[in-house]
Amino acid sequence: TMRVFCLFVLGVFLMCTYAAKESTRKMKKAKLYIPQIDCDVKAGKIINPEFIAKCPPGCQDVKHRVYGTDIYASFSSVCNAAIHSGVINNTGGKILVQKVAGHSGYRGSFSNGVRSLSLPRWRESFLVSEGKPRKGVTYPSTLEYSSSKSTAVKSGNDCVDVPTGGAVRKEYQTTPVPTPATQMATTTPTPTTTTMDPSTTVPKPTTTPATTRTTAVAAAAKTRPGLHRVRDIVFRSTSTSASNRNILRPNAGILRQEPVAAFRRAAGSPTHLAMETDLWKPGLSLFDTGYSSKEELNPKPLESISQENPNCKVDLSFLMDGSWSIGKRRFQLQKQFLGNVAQALGIGSTGPLMGIVQYGDDPSTEFNLKTYANPKDLRNAIEKISQKGGLSNVGKALSFVNKNFFLDANGNRGGAPNVVVVMVDGWPTDRVEEASRLARESGINIFFVTIEAATESEKQSIVEPNFVDKAVCRTNGFYSINVPSWFSLHKVVQPLVKRVCDTDRLVCSKTCLNSADIGFVIDGSSSVGTSNFRTVLQFVANISKEFEISDTDTRIGAVQYTYEQRLEFSFDKYSTKQDVLSAIKRISYWSGGTSTGAAISYALQELFSKSKPNKRKIMILITDGRSYDDVSVPALAAHQNGVIAYSIGVAWAAQDELEAIATDPDKEHSFFVDEFDNLYHFVNQIIQNICTEFNSQPRN
């Protein structure tokens, strides 16, 4: 009996042990739910001190800002920092983020296709590593955010369908909805379907004796300050209002008053709006003058160009305002304007090409650059465009164009300047500054045509004051046109065409990578040696290949020196990247003394004196020892002639000479390494500094 009892106890013990092991094994196999974040999410917006998240593909294409190297300021995009650090690539993936204390300085660098920026100090930092859980750490399946921005995060692929003006729009749902007292919102992956009763979203109009504005609009303005303001029934220059009618736009809460045709001014009216003359004044609208010439008082019919215009080779995108605030009649006027612009430009395969993106809540391409190659077909296509409705999210539209429009697959020609003309009824309902900056840095020339801008009393409703100056390519007045009335829009067709075709002034086509003449001055003295000289040439090639090289973009030249100097190749010798890289490889080692001062003078005469006027002149000098002659006087002459000088010293190079050669500030233009094999460390930093210096130029 005792034997049987012992066997029974042993059996129970083994069964319990097995069950416990199975339970533990299942717990270990339980997968951690990984929340997904968007490319623009900054670490500082997430409250969790440590978390694992999944980045989507394509973040490198958007170029959200990153500050630091290895350790990043929390003001940085999490996913772009992960790409910069090499944890993931542009296909996305899981990452582990750990918050750490703030630093007194963050160093910018170029790594894995992402340029990070320097930052003096920030209150919080973070580290990013491979998305594997650490032992003993519990990771959240949802992330806590310090703001209520619903587009900042999405959990998995859950979304809801929100009816908007007859169309179904996808939105990612976040809960809970914060109140003004709420400081954070927690996202959940639970999908829900939301429907809206139109009767609750569109207020009923009531008219007061003193004004034709409605109390419903006032209420809407308080709850949704980003919306456009209500239009006055009449133009500000008229006093008649009996014939106007109020038009309520669906799902917008905005009452739009449409002036009738009787309010158009006669051409001979003393207050007729002026056309642009050949001499435009910076900061002055076309319509800011109080007078007009006889020719302008009687505008000529639109000049028709039946053939394409090869003198205006630009790739042009119009951002068309499709918001509800514009109304049907003004939307039709906008289409007529775009058709007239297409006719005046002379659209064609060897001249200008034109595509249109319509924006409201979200942007969409109506047609791209290669869809139509003649004005007639283009005008017919414009006439068929239907209005999207929604808000006026210009910033969102500019981001869309920067990422999606100017692609080779859409007809972008590469050699033609990229131009965006933004049509805005009143003002945008989102911020444009950051999206515009990224577009400009991508080489896009941004023009704004604003119609019926805000009055002084309405400016308090604008989301981003001075949005035009924050967006356009330059703030000198050339890139912005303000039109006081939609019924005057036809008057700016020719002035706008003249500006977008003035390719010499489309300065935003120039980026840090396509607008320089770079001359390498290479020490070929005996102390360098054959093997190290090949290492120097590889360093020169690694810098050169990061630039866009052609006869109209960045050009490369090279000088080798000892006691004497030799022009290896000039700026106009090679016009493709492959030819330049091959030419660098073929440079033969000379051997001799070290006369660096004479080499700088020679480069100034043989290279930079023949640089194009619109190019930035950049000299990159590499040496391994002290010069036999003076370098300060030749270097000063180079600086005074507009040459930006970088000095790279190796081994026995003299620090005082490197600083004398380099453009101020020395620490950004002078570098030293103890041996030739370490030269590669400075490739990214030199390119980053060239770009930082370029992008910090004033925009006036």
C-alpha cells in the first residue's frame, strides 16, 4: 500500500511540474504587441521612458529633422534617428528607445543617408537600438503621448471611415479624446466606426439686421479657429449688397457669400487694379499701387502661344485650392486662371511641363508632369476637375508634393527647375513653415498666389501669421502675389508666367549638392608616399560622389602640388559623376617638396577665376606637412575672392597653417587626423558643414 501511495504522490508531482513548465513555456511564447509610430513622431512627445516601437517604411524620404549622433536630442524624429544610427533602414522595422538625461551639446553628422544637425543643448536625450526586449523590463503595448495630435501615432492598421462631404476618408483613431485639462492621450489599437449627422455639423444660418454674417459662423470660428473666415457679401470697395446670396457649404460650418457679376469694376474705373510692370518692387503686391498705366487700364487679350516655349524649361506644379471656403463660383474662376496660365506658358516637351495637385483636407494629384504635353489637352483636363472640399491644409499639400510629385516616374526631367505655385483662398488651416523648408531644401521654388487675404480684424484667426514669408523661396516679393479679389485673378496670368520662366532667379533650385564649383588642392610631396596618396584620392572621390555633378550643377576640379603645381583637370573638363571619379582615379603621384601657399595661388588662378558667377566656390586642401612658403597671404586672397576654404591636415601638418588656410570659423573648416587611413572619418562632416553653411544663407 505504501508503495502504491508513493507512486501516486510521485505521479501527481510530475504532472504538476509538467503543467507548470507548460504554463511557463506558453507565457514565454506570448508575443509582445509592438505599437507603430509615424515618421514624424519625436521622442519628446512620448512619455514612456523606455519602449519598443515599429517604424513604417519610407521615413528617410520625408527628411524629418534629427539632432545629434549616437545620442539624440528628444526633439528628433525617432524613426529618422534610428535610420541615422543604422538600427533600421528605409524599409522600417522594430526599434528600442531609451530616454536619458539632456546634454550640453549634440554633434550633427551624415550617416546612412540621413543628415543630422547640431544642437547646443536640450533638456532630454534618447538612445536607439535594435528592437529586442531587455531582460526584466516590461514594455507597453500602447504609448502615452504628451499631446493630442491624432495623426502622430497609429496602432497597427486600425482605422475608421469618416464621411466627409460625400467622400469616405480614412483616419486613424486615438482615444481618449483630451479635454483642455488633459495633458496626455493614450492610443489604443481598437478600431471603431464613426458616423456624423450632417444636421449636427452644419449650423443653421441666422441673419442679424446689422450684418450678413451668421451667428453660426461665429460659433464655428470659436470652436474651429483654423477654418477660413466668412467672406463679406460685397467686395470692400463696394457698398451694394442686395443682390448677394448666402451659400452654405456642406460639412464645413462656413457660410460663403458669392458676389454677383454686377460687382466687377469697369476697365476704365479710377480704382482699377494695376498690372505688373517690368520693374517689380520687393515687398510690393501687384495690386498695392494706386495707379495704372493706360496700357494696364485696358488689358490686352491673353497672349496665345500655339507652340511650346523652349525658353521656359521648368517643371511646374500648381497646388489648387479645393477647400469649401472657396465656393463653386470661385473654384471655376480658379480653373479658368489655370487654363489661361497653361496657354500663356506654351506647354510642351521641350518647354514647360505642368501638373496639378488639388488640396482640401488631404492632397491628391489631378495629373502629373507627363500626362499632357500641349495647352489644349491641359486646358480641357483642368475644366473637368471637380472640387474636393474640406479645409485648406497647405502644409500637408507641400509635404505631399515634396515627397511624391517631382519624381522621374511622374515626368520630372532633372535638368529643369522644380516650381510649385500655391493658390490660397484667404489663408491655410495648417502650418506651412516646416513643410516649406523641407521643400526648399529639396530644390523646389515655392511661389504663393493669395486671393482675398485677411483683414486686420481677421488676422487673429490665422493659424500661422506671416505664412507667405515663411513658405516662399525668398522673401523679397518676387515669389508672392497678393490678389484682392478672385475676379481680378486673370490680371496676374502674364506676370506669374514671366516670373516662373525667369530661370536665372529660381534660386531655390540650387541646393548644397548641386550649386558649387569644388576644387581639390592635393599635396603630392615625397612625405606622402604612393600608398597614402591613393588613400587621399579615395577621400577626394568619396566627397565628390555625394554631389550632383553636371555642367549645370556641381562641378569638380583638381590641382596637385609639390614645389610646383599641376592642373589635373578643370571645372569644365568632365560633366558626369562617373567621368569625374574616373579622372580622380587616374591622377598619378608626383613626389617633391611642399609649397602650399603657391598651390593656393595657382588654384585661385587656374580653377576659381574660371568659376561660374552663380556657383559657390569651395576649395578643399589636403596636406601632410608644414609648407616651405607662406600660406596666409594666398589664403587671404582666396577668401577675399569668395572662396570657401576647407583645410585637412594629416600627420605632420602645422595647425597654425591649417587655421590660416581655412575660412572662419576655423573649427567648422579645419580638420586634422593623425594618419591617412583616418581621413574617411571627415567625409560626412565636411559635406554636412557645406550643406549647413548653404542652408543658413538669408532668404531675402
